[in-house]
Amino acid sequence: MIWIGALVTTTRAGMAVPDWPSTYGYNLLLYPWETWFFGPWDLFIEHGHRLFGVLVGLLTIGLCLGLWLWDERGWVRVLGLVALVLVIAQGVLGGLRVVFDEVRLAQLHGCAAQFFFAFTVAMAVFTSPWWRRGGISAATTGGLPRIALLTTLLVYLQIVLGSFLRHVHPTMHHESFRIVVVFHVVLAAIVVAQGFLLGVSVWRSRVRLGMSWLAALLVTLTLAQVAVGIATWLWKYALPFEALAGWAPLNGWLNTAGSMSESIMATAHVAVGALILATALTIALRSLRIAQLARQMPTPLAGATGAVA
């Protein structure tokens, strides 16, 4: 859903269907499939986005019902209801973006989508066998939960900044755009450093057995995101420095903004960002769970020695 929604934004297909909740007057689910499949690309991707949104909504309803039927934990059931409210709100927000044709609503829609995705990732952690059996051990985590939570917040803030770059308002001054770009780049450097710090903290902690693969995944995704981000800029705006553009080996480099390759690269940048958010959040929740279990462990009596055979 994140990938398809990002592709809608990248290809500027958000207003390919001008009405909502109908599609050119048809019921959303009854729109002629021939027109959808063999019509214009922007219509195909936008209507597909809506249909996929329906699927996500149905899955969320199934999740909510499943939790109330088979999960005895009251707080998890409440989170299921929250997930249902969030997916409904996200659908309405997307519809209002079409009805009012408002860029700000598109920005909010994109940020809310990432938030809902992160929420479902948290639900997957809470309902996992790992969480239910109490984690791997009640080991001490030190400052790992704080580092993981800070990393998650920074990643989401970076996603919010990225949404301003992807949904540029028509009245936005070029200097304002430049400022947002600078903040996005600076925060990207901070997120990279924070991601490496979190990875090292996991590997050095006593809980690395359960999360070392997550730390490796986080570092890998972070490096990949830097590469994809640079490629996205080059595909959209070509070389950033005129001096380099005049260098003979690079004379053949062309600006390919609007091409399919640029669309795929920009969409991948959004999707990898979502995976980084999910990975950092999973590490944060797991470390918090282990820290919680450690606090619940009985404290050994002072001066007690010996072992039980």
C-alpha cells in the first residue's frame, strides 16, 4: 500500500479520478475492469490504489475481529479498535484530498499512511509468539530502548520532511523549498548516524541474540536509503553542481525527471523509508519488552551465594 500510494504521488496521478467515494460515477467496486486495465496509466494506478485501500481496510476489520475473538488481552483488543479507526480516517483523508484537490491534505495523507503502517507493525510485534513467550530473556538493556525510540522518532520526522518535498504546494517559494531540502539532508545524516548507533548498541548489548538480525537489517536499509535518495535526486534534478555537469565523462548525463525510472526510484525511496521505520520500531518495542521483563524479575538477596544443584 505504501508503494502504490507513493507511485500515485510520484506519477502525479492523485487526481486521475476526480470524484469520491465513487469512480467516475460508478460504485468503487463496480467500475468497469476493461476501462481500468486498458485505460490511461494514471487512471489504472489511482483506481488500483483505491481498490488496494479497500483490501487493507477489510484486512484491518479482520484483524480487529480476530483480536476480540482470540486474544484475551484487553489492551490489545483496544489497539485493534484503534487500528480500525485509523484505517477509516486514512480512507476519508484520501477522499477529502480528491474532493478538495488540496496538496496539504495529500501531505497529511502520506504521513498518516506511514503512521498507520508503523501501527500495524507494532500490532504484529504485540501478537507475535516472541512477545507472548516473554522474549528471549529478561536481560538488561541499558539505554537501548531510549536509543531505539529516538531513532524511530527521527525516522518518522524525516518522512514528514520528505512529504513536503514530494507534495510541493503551488505557492511554495523556491527559497522555502531549498530550506526544506537542506533540513532533509541534514536530518538524513543524523538518521544515518543514529541508525549506526542503534545497530552498534544492539550488537554490544546482552539482547543481541534476539535482535542482531534486526540491527543488521536496519544498517543495511539505512545505507540503501542513502544510495536511493542520491539516485532519486540525480534522476529528478540531474547533477546538483554545474561544475560537475561540465566534466567530460559526465556530459552524457541527462535529466530524466518524469520518466518511469525516476518514478520507480522516487517510489523506492519512500518504500525503503517505511521499512527503516518498521525496523527501528520493532527494535524499540522488543527492547522495551525485555526491559519490562527485567524489572519484573525478582531481585536476588544481597550477599546470597551458592548455586542450586
